Amino acid sequence: MTDGAPLIAVVEDDEAIRGAVSSLVRSARYRCAAFASAEAFLESRKFDDVRCVLLDVRLPGMDGFDLHLRLNQMSLNRMGGAIPVIYVTAARDGTLRERALHLGAAAWFPKPFDGEGLLSAIGDALNESTLAKSTSTGFKTGPSEPAS
């Protein structure tokens, strides 16, 4: 792991999943910061350092969509590009996936998810973010997601 590696935030209320996703992220030599809630992430003040957020939809307090909206607003205020958000969630409702797409999600992975697919989506999101592409294009769905 290098000090210059991108910082990936994991916002997940389930401790076991948060730990597993964090380990996966670190195995790819990214830096990782994990949070049990949206509020804990916002209070951490790591926003300026984070290059991608792995986010659950259903969280205690502020849900994943509200955090995503807040991140989009904060990105506009700092005149930077939006932080890529990848959803990793047990929510399988197609309308929730569509809402994530509308907010600009880079990808949607239903639990259980494919680790290699998630790491690939992180890499893609970081590359697209670096190229300042719109996060509303290139929406990916994890391989375990049934076709609509």
C-alpha cells in the first residue's frame, strides 16, 4: 500500500460486511476508511481526500441516497467533479437502482457481490473521475444482478 494510493470510503452499517469490503479494497492496494453511518463519514471530514465511496442504501439515520445527494452538492460547492459512488447493497428493488442511476452512481452491486467485479468498478470509477467524465454515463451493474 502506498501513501499516494487513492482513498476509498466504505459506508456500511453491517460490521462484518464493512470489514470484508474494507479488506478487499486494501488487498487492491487502495487506502480505505470505513464508516458505520453516513453521519460518521460526514463528521470525519475526509471528504476532500476520498476518491470513491462504496455505499449501502439502507443505513441508520441518513440513508445512502441522502448521503449521495449531499456528496453531489458538496462537490459542486468545491467546484470539483463529483466523487464516484458505487452502491453495494442488499436492496434489489429496481426502482432503487434507477434512483441510484439518477443520482449519478458509477455502479450498483447487489449483495452478495463479486469482489473482482467490484474492484474493477472502483478502478473504472477512478479512471472516469480522473478524466472528468460525467458520472451519469457508464453505469455498471454487478454480475449477480438479474437482467431487468
